[in-house]
Amino acid sequence: MPGQFSGTAVIDRPIAEVFEFLAAGTNDPKFSPRVVEMAKKTEGPPGLGTIFVSTVKDAGMTTHREFELVDFAAPTRIRWSERSKNSVTVTEGGYDLEAIGDSQTRVTVFNSFAGHGIGKLIVGFARKAAAKDAPAFAERIKAAVEAS
């Protein structure tokens, strides 16, 4: 069954700093062990329409993915959609950021999955695994931002 997962963490950094780190897009390997490499494909600073390409390793399989930023509202919201056609894709993902005072930021990360072809059989397993890891994933984001 397709679906969504989300995770939330409070980061000890101001919202503008957290937004900048996440909007860069290329920091994903610092908090996602699945991401082998990540690069920005389009010119200029990250924003609406920016495209990122990545190499990801899931369940022993390496895939290449392409994402486009489809909503970009500094410093509170980033949304992306996968443009590549893998067996399981992210139809929508994003970060919601909320300032907690001047020096902390609550970040929520989420992804919505869809299965294609054989992926229709495994998308439920992928979502379940992601949901199980969601709290730890949010904490890895926290650790990466605070270490930067």
C-alpha cells in the first residue's frame, strides 16, 4: 500500500541556517545513508524548479534519481517531486520548518511514495521501512545541521 512517512526533530540552530542547509540539496549524504552521491543539475542558487540528481542504494540495488523543487518558501517550506521513473518513487516530499525562539528550529521531513510496475508490490514495504526509520532520520538531519 502506498503512503507517507514523516519525522520531526528540534534543531539547535536558527531557522534561516537550517533552511539554507536543507535547501542546498547536496547535504543529503550527510544524513541519509541511502544517498551515495547528490548533485545540483541546474544553474544558480536553489529555488523553485531546481533539479537535483542522486545515486541511491536501497536493499542492495543502486538507482539514479532526479528530483525537482516544486515549492520553495524561505525559510519555512521546501517541496520536491521525483522526476525519474524507478519502481518506487517519491511523488511528493518536503521539509516544514518552524522557528522556536531565535535559536531553535522544528523540522518535519516527509515523503509520499508510489509504486510503478513491480514497485506496486513493494511500495508498502518501502513505506513501512521508511516510517520505522522516520524518527531516527529526523535525528540524523538534526545531527548533520548542528555539525555544519
